[in-house]
Amino acid sequence: MPLAASINSRPSDDLALNTQSHGEVLHPPLKRRILCVCDPRPGQTSGYRLRALQRLGQDVIPFDLSAYEPRSRILSALRFRLPAGPLIYRVNRDLLHSVRQHKPDVVWFDKPIHFTKNTILAIKAEGAQTVCYNQDNPFGPRKDHGWMQFHRIFRLFDLHCLLRTVDIPRYSRWGLPWIKVLLSYEPTVHFPPPPGWSDDRRTRGVSYVGSPYEDRPKFLQRLVEGHLPVVISGPRWRKFLPPEFLARYLSHDYLADSDYREAIWQSRINLSFVTQLNEEDIGHKSMEIAACQGFLLALRTAGHQAAFDEDREAVFFSSLEECAEKCHFYLDHPRLREDIALRGRQRAVRSGYDNDTQLAKVLRRLDGSDQGADAEG
């Protein structure tokens, strides 16, 4: 039986919304009807946010974007690169129909790349507020495809949820309404292992679960050359590493939900990077690893250093050499790893790095309240 199937309950310490911020009592957000335009499939972080809005007492109506994905890989790629005309007509038509049918107070968009200016204006004319939550970066140096419609509509939203520090001066300069939120973990998915978990059950040494962005393939190869027990899981690695390397060090492709959580539990060291061409200053996986009470070894950035107390709640590196040195050291010190992982978990809960706390900030901003908001514009 899979480990996840044997667990019938989970810690509830972070399912309840944080009710205090710096000693201030926070009021629950007002109840609204929210049309959530997202992909709610298992493993999708937008689906996690939908759950969080429901837990926050909102009347949430899903608008499932996955139902509009073309079955043809060619059409799907074309729709991504050129989101216009017949390729996006149906999703725009159906969203407007849903807005007119359900009459939401808020339409919550998760990465709105297929919607036209006329659609957003029509939604606003119906009296709904519009919120844009976008984990990716349409303005960064990576110059990803797919942002054509977004660039036409982003100035129309009533509120932007900003996850990158670098976006704050941009949106402030443009005079757009924003609130800063953190990349956050899902408390029903990312939680600690059962009591008594130890290295006897950690079969992954130096573990990386994720994609082969930027220099990560070469970085992990160099760790292997340094005689470290590297284990990799994630999609697309076969395009970047030789077959003989993958046969030894790639354990799984894409991992989600319980499989992803268990990979963190089973790892002695969990590596986390940031995608620098996407202008990230903190890794989403860092929050999830900490929430799962995994030992976190992350790239040293201002964002990571603000989120976790270095060497007490997480460990950081700035170079390949420093990463390798710390891997060798902490593999030999399981008690230190366990203590740091526990403090990292406590910090994630105490500081409200969960979806509920972060999305409650957004709802309170819509209420006209500044409570719990770190910064806003």
C-alpha cells in the first residue's frame, strides 16, 4: 500500500487561518461569490488556491481552463504561441456566459493569457471585480512566448497579486493596484511525515525534484562528480542529460501531490534553486519543502534569507563548491538536519507561508482593509 494511503489524518496546525499579524488581531475576509478561472486538476497550484478560497469561506465557482486545451499537440502549441482568434474564441465566450449566469462579485484569474480586452471590459461592466494572480513573469528577460493577450489586458485588472520583488517598482510606476504576496504551500498536501520518521526511511540522498532550467543539469552532474548521492525527479530531463547518467540518477518524471510530498520526506537533503531569468528571488519549492519538514538546502538569495533564518531554519549556498561542501557535511549529521527541518517547518507555519494566509491578504485588500498586507500599491 502506498504510504499516502496509510495516512488517514494530517496535522491541522496550519489549516486554520492565521488570526494574528505582528500582534494585530485579523478579521476573517468578507464572504463573496468568486468565479475562479484556473486549472483545478490534481497537482496544479491554481487548484490549490481554489481550495484555499473555499476554506476561507468564499462561494467559489470553478471555471475549468483545462477543458479548453486542444487535444492536438500542434494546435496546443499554436494556441500557446498565438493566443488569438478562433483558438481562444470559445473560452472567452463561455467565460462571459458564466459571469452573466453566476453574477460573481469577483472574477479571479490565474495566469490570464487567453482572454481579450473586450472580455475583461465586459466582465467589469457586469459589476465584478477582477483579480490577476500570475506566478510566471511576462516582463522578464527570458522573453517567454504566450503573453500577447496578457500584455493587452494587464492594465485593466482591479488588483494584481505580485510574487516578485522586482515587479513592485514596475507596477508602481505604471500606477496599477497591487498587493505583495508570497509563493505559498498547500496545507492539505504539504505537511510533515508521521512521527518517528528518520534516515532509515530516507532513501534519497541529495534530492532535486523539478525541471532542468538554466544551469541545473550541469550543476547536478558536477555534484555527482563530487561523489554525492544525487537523485533527480522531474520532467524533460531526458533532453538535457545523457542516457547513462539518467539511468543511474533519474528516479521519476513529474511528481505531484502525495508522490511529491513523499519524495521530500524520503530525501535527506532537498535542493531548491530559483529561475534567475524569470527574476525569482525565492523558490516555490522552498516553501513546500519547509512545510513538509524536509531539510532545505537552497540557493542563497535575498528572498530566501528573508523567509528563513540561515543555518537555523534552512541552509543556503552561493556556489557549486559551497553546495557540495554542505551536502557532504549534512549527510553526516542527521540530527542537525532534523533540527533545522523542524525549525523550518515551524517558521513556515508561524509566518503564514500557506495559501490560506496569503490569499486572505488579497481578500482583505478587496474588503478595503490593510490588515495582514505586507505592502501594497
